[in-house]
Amino acid sequence: MKQFFAFIRKEFYHVFRDKKTLLMLFGVPIAQVLLFGFVLTNEIKNSKIVVCDYAKDYASQEVIRKIEASRYFNVQKASMSHDQIEAAFRTGEIKMAVIFPADFYSDLSHLNKAQIQVIADASDPNTATTLTSYLSSILNDFQTEMISTGKVPYTIKPEVRMLYNPELLGAPNFVPGVMALVLMLICAMMTSVAIVKEKEMGTMEVLLVSPLKPYLIIIAKTVPYLLISLLNLTAILLMSVYLLDLAIKGSIVLLFAESTLFIISSLALGLLISVRAESQMSAMMTSQMSLMLPTMLLTGFMFPIENMPVAMQVVSYLIPSHYYYVIVKAVMLEGLGFASIWRETLIMAFITLVLVGINIRSFKTRLA
């Protein structure tokens, strides 16, 4: 065991001597969480809109007050003609315009209905749809208040309930995906060059003449990245809780246990590439194309799997990160236990055992 721990210590020296590797191991996960959390979020906030209030009555002012209180809009009050509004859209100054007619409150009082004009920039249809949806929600709130005062006699109020993410925040969607992506990036890409690097540096002979068995050499190669990945997992969870206000609803012990299984699976994938690759460049390219991109595209992180062709859905079920993404969402967001994720856990464990077995059989004890 002394020789085994000496190999592990050597691998730690390799990692911490390389500043570029350290930057990738610790800098990339933090950068990804911050980017997805604060820059690449799918929420739309502080959109500049113009409100033209030609009514200037109680009802219009109350609606405008609600719009201003929303974090989704940056309201600019102005009395603009339609030509001026169109010019503001052309220059990109605003994303939406809300126009209250002069008889807004009068129509509400006498006809029990009124209209406002909403103009949105549909050059980005997703943004336009989202902004109009936000505004509709505000108008529904105002209508509900009018009902309570008895000013609007009849209406139909939909009862909407959003499970697990009632505020429709972006963090619950991306954090599980970022966890899968970061762990796959660190484990697979870093270990994909572990064996082939020894070949290129000419130190593979030292490993082969050592008294350690092949499986111990493989384990020694993976232990540093396993520990570093667990540190990165801890950092991601801390940032999610304290920076993004995303509470962990399920068992932290279960989450770490499932993450450890996924890390081992990713390490095995990286080592499989490293054993068969001829150079570090080819190993890195193979890991990026065959592991990182499928993790981003085929796990359900960015695109729903149900919308994919059947062939791509089958491919997604062969990727360990697909099951890990499902597990993290179940444990972290929904607060479920092992009884709800045992199938995904067994499949991921089976994939891990197969990959470890292939690595041990593929490890060559001779250079020639």
C-alpha cells in the first residue's frame, strides 16, 4: 500500500504543478456557475419599456404602479406618438410599449371592461412572448383586486400552481445541468490524458516495471481527480445555496453518494479514452466531442429529450450524465429519496462497472 499511496502522491504533484490544469479544475466550475447564474440565465429582467398614460386616472396609475414594482420591467413614462414609439423600437431603446387610452377607467366603470395597447419587439419572439406574459399576469392581479371591491361583476380567474419552481427562476433549471457538465468536464477530460501523457513523456516504462497491478495504477490515476471533483461539487452547492438562493430540499448525503458514483463513471470514461488514444491532443478532442457535447445537448439540460428524434433519445439513454441529471433534479429540487431514483442509480452503477472492467482489460502491460 505504501507504493500505491506513492503513486497517488505522484499524481497530485502532476496536477498541482500544472497551472493551466489547476485553472481548468477550479476556475472553470466557478466561472460556469456564475455565468449560468447571473449572465446566461433564461429569466428576463429589467427590460426597458415605455408607458404612455393618456388616462391619468386611478385605474391606470394603479396598473403602472404594479408594473414599476415588478423586477422584470424598467419603466420609462412618456407621452409619445406612435411614430416616436416605432422609432424607439428601431433603435433598440425599448422592448415593449404599454399605452393606456384616455377613457380607460370610464370603460372599466361603465362597461366592466377596458383595453390597453401593448406593442412588443418580436424580433426576438421568445423575449416578446415572455414580456407580454409578465404583463398579462400583472393585469390579472389588478383585475383580481377589482373583483374584491365589487367593481367588476363577472370574470374567470385561472388557478395556476407551479411545482418545485413557483417563481420560474433560472437557477433550478441550470444548476443540475451545470453539475453534470462540470463533473464530466473535470473527470473525463482531465483523466482522458492521464495514461497517454505518460506515453508521450516516456514515463510509461516506469509504471509498467512497478510491482503494482494494472488496476491499482488505474485507481492511483483517478484518486486525485475524484477528490478534486468532490471539492468542486461542494463549491457548486455552496454557491447555489448562498449566491443563487437555491435550497437543497433532499438528502445531502444521498446527493454526494450519487455524485460520487457519477464521478467514478466519468473517470472511467476518461481513462477509457486515455488508454486507447495515441496523443494528448486526440484524447482531448475525443473527450470533448464524445462526452462534453452530449452532456450539454442530450441530457435534457438545454433541450427536452421528448422533442428529439427517437434515435437521439436512444443515444441519450446511453450517457451516464442523463441519469445523473435526473437524479440531481429529483433529490435537490423535489426532495425525493432513494426510492424514487433507484432505477437511474442501478443503470448508472451498471454503466460504471462495465467501464471499469473495460479499462482494466484494455490496460496494456507492454508498450509494444
